[in-house]
Amino acid sequence: MPVSLTALIRDVPDFPKPGIVFKDVTPLLADAAALSLAVELMANPYRHEKIDIVAGPESRGFIFGTAIARTLNAGFVPVRKPGKLPYRTRSVEYALEYGTDTLQVHEDAVKPGMRVLLVDDLLATGGTLGAAAELLGPSGLGGHIVGASVLIELTPLGARDRLARSKGVPKFPISALIKYD
């Protein structure tokens, strides 16, 4: 019987705050066949793209990103919240629905021209992926953002359009395994 990835994603109402329905992927992560399938399917669009580095924002981007990096025979770069990396960093601040946040990478994480794949579990508003692309791309460390691969996209939130209009964010294709309308 084939693995159903969507059956292993549970909705958690009112988390992390009232009105939000959180897409919890931990049941999927706990199922060996589902995790393996998700990683393979997320890596597939980029198998022939000669990816040098996979970059994943904390925390679930670490989980999928390292597995996809291994699958693509690429390195992995963690994209972290401030104060979590031990070496000199580069930072970018980005807008949230209410306020701002910051992401950081080591200043030597990506060399100019390296082919970078962004990986995360969820694409909602596009803030995190946009910030990572700005940080690692041409206006940041000089990498070439080949694309982004996400497990889940919440399409009503319009992340693709928002990213396409964002100044300082390079244009890149986005592959989403599961879309919720």
C-alpha cells in the first residue's frame, strides 16, 4: 500500500496562537517510509541541477535539508536565528505579519557562484525563504539560488507572488510537494 504523506500531517488548531492552524509534520517524520518518500520527492526536481549547497532554515529546514543534501550529494548550510552560530555571521532582517525577525549564516557558508537549493518544511508567507535567498544569493554571499523545495505550501497566503515582487530577493523556482488551498 502506498504511503499517504497528507494523512501523516496533522492540523493543530490555535498553535502557536489563536486562529492559526499549524501543519504538524512530526507524524510524517516518525514514519520511515513517509520520511524517505518525502525526501526523495522533494529532491527529485533538483537531481540534475548540480547543487553545491542545500540551505535549510531552523528548525524543520534542518531535518529535510540535511536529508536532501545527502540525497543530492551536496553540502548543507544551517540558516539560524541570531546568536546560534559560533563563527562570524551575515544577517538579514525580514518582515513578519507583526514585527520583524532576523536570520544568520556563517560569512563563509557559501562562496560566490555556488549553486544553492533552499529547503524548508513549509512555505506560508515567504518571509523565511525570501530572507534566506537574500542572505545567500547575489546580493548576500554571492550564491546562485537554483530553487526552493518545500514539503507544504499554503497557497492562499500568496508567498510566490510576494517573493516575485520582493526587492533584493533573486527570482527562483519553487517546488512544493503538498499544496493546501
